[in-house]
Amino acid sequence: MTTCIAAIAADRSVWTLTPSGKSIAHGAIDIPLIWGGWDVQATESAPFSWPTWSSDAKHIACFRLPGKGRNTAALYVLDADGVQAREIADLGDRLPIYLFWAPGDQHVAVLTQKGTDLSLTVFSISEHGQESHMATGSPLFFTWAGPSHVAAFVGNPTAGPQMQRMAIGGNRGSTILPGRPGNFCAPLWMGERAVFVHHEPNKTQLVTSSALDAELHVLENLEGLIAMAASPDGRTIARAVATDGDGTPYRQLGLVDVVSGEVRELSDAPCLAYMWSPDGQAIITARVDTRKNLLSWQRIGLDGEVTPLAELYPSRDLGFYLRFFEQYSQSHHLMDPSGRYLLLPGNMLGQGDPNGPGRLWRVDLHNGETEDIADGVFGVYAPKVAG
């Protein structure tokens, strides 16, 4: 094991596993789980979800869910060494969906839902309850555009969908970028430009745009629902297309160089989700095997070579993650920084009861060997830290 892991156990408690194999429990609070829509057992542990590491690997942000004795969700930050757990904000009647550390680790952006509305809020981790409301809309997907700005695809019922670059704490430095976003999920921020899908009737284009542009820069003309993921070096986009729309497999997985505009097709095999290996040498894909009702994972090298990895009955958390993988993979990393291992929660085919509570598995991306690490319904690797 090359770096720390933060995970959610079957009882929804948080734990971390150090490279030496030491396990640290976090936030063992006497609150049984009451969480509509999640098929888990009530326990005596704190109900948490979606742990994600700060860039310095010292802290873990996560949601604490409603439960007995507490009717509201909250944003928490836990010390990786287990010394302290702090409530950053009570989310009130907002349903927590997603969270993302800002570059520099001074803020956490949180996506919540209230009724049919989605809201994006940025919280300071140094002052309890200090928040900046950024946007409300549906759909609403975002990424960080530096330590003090977010770029967001915001559905606006009056003005229509917009790509906005917004500053924390006010309108200064905020702008609406050229283009009409649509037919994709989360935007990317590469250099000083947003990358997204511009959509009009009979026209779908992969584009870049910035506050200084009067017009869009078109990278590609495509048809269908587009998924995007940025390479670790920030130069290349892996894109795929679901020609039959939402809920159908992605195909036409290819690489787009945002500097030269070169497009190189990589694979036409159907997939549910995909993500870059942290070393930038491969794309990892998950495909639904309808015959067995499980996920087949594989590694596709940039030369097109395919390595089968694992067949897994995924946990409910992993299933939700993969449904919105373009958003979650930017902040919640299933692969270790070296690009050697993949972390998968669920039941591995041929190993144990496929209907059991599930385990956390480490999968070797070089040869597909699997290792049962511990109890877990979700887990993420910490980033590589210099020194």
C-alpha cells in the first residue's frame, strides 16, 4: 500500500488506513442511521458519506447524515490522524450530494438539494458556518477554477443554461462565459479556460471558453451525450459519447489534445464510466455485464492494449459514484497516486457471498490481482504529498 485510504464502513463510520497498515476510527458517535434511499442497517456508529482528502493529505471532508438525535445533515472535517473531528456547517434541511476541496484547502464546495432545486455553496473550513452561496439551478455541475473561483454549468429557467465562472464571496470577478452548455455532466477547467459541451438544436460541440473570449473555440463536433475527463497533466481530454442519450452506454472513447486539437480514437467498447490513471498512461473503464448483473473493469493503455482487471458486484455508494463519474472522479480518487492500484467496494465475483455486505478491494492495475483490504462500502486514496 503506497498511501493512506479513507473509507466508509458498512455501519457508515469513517476510518483511515495508513501505509503501515494501521487503522484509525473517526467519529464513533452513538447515532443510528436513518437515511431514506440508502439500503443500509441502523448501527451505533456515526452515519457518514463521501469522504474526500485535502491536497496535503492532512484532512478528510465528509458529510454526516441525519439520524436519531439529529434531524439535519452537516459538513465535517476530520484530522487524518484521528485527533479531531470538526463540524464546519449544519446544512439544515438541505440534502447533501457532493463536496469538493478548493485548491489550497481553505474552502470546501458543497452541492445540496432542497425540493427540486440544486444549490452550490462554498464553506470556509476555518470559521464555523461561514458560507458563500454561489448558484441555484438544475442541472448544476461544477469544478474549481483556482482557489477562489468555481466554473459551473447552471440550469437557469429564465435565461437558459449558462456556463458561469464565479468568485467566492460576491459578484466581483464573476462572469457568464460564451456558449450554451448542454448534453454533458461536469465541466473541466484547464489552464485559464473552461472545457464543456456547447449544445444547440442539431449542433453539439466540444468547446473551450474563457472570460476573455468573445467566441467559442471548437475542439470537436459530436452527436449524443458527452462525458469528459482531464488527463493528469492537463493537456488531454478523454471523451466518450452515448449516442442514444442518458442511461445508455458510452462508446467512441477517444483522446482530444486541447493544445493542438488532435483527436485520437482509443476504444469503441461500451462502458458505464471511465477515468484516467494518475500516471496518465491508461484509462480505466467499468462496463455493465448484463448477463451477470455486475461490473467488468479493464485497463486500456494509450496504445490501445486492454488488460482485464476485475468483475465486481458494486456497493450502492460506488454505483452512485459511477452514475456521475465525471463529477466525482475530480475529487474522490479511486486510484492511488502512483497509478498502480484501484480501490473497489463491493463483492468480487467468485469470492464470498455476492449478496453479502461487501468488502473493500485493492486491484493491481498491472495484472488484475485483487486483495481484500477490509470492511467498506466506499473508499478513496489520499493524494501524493511532496516530501
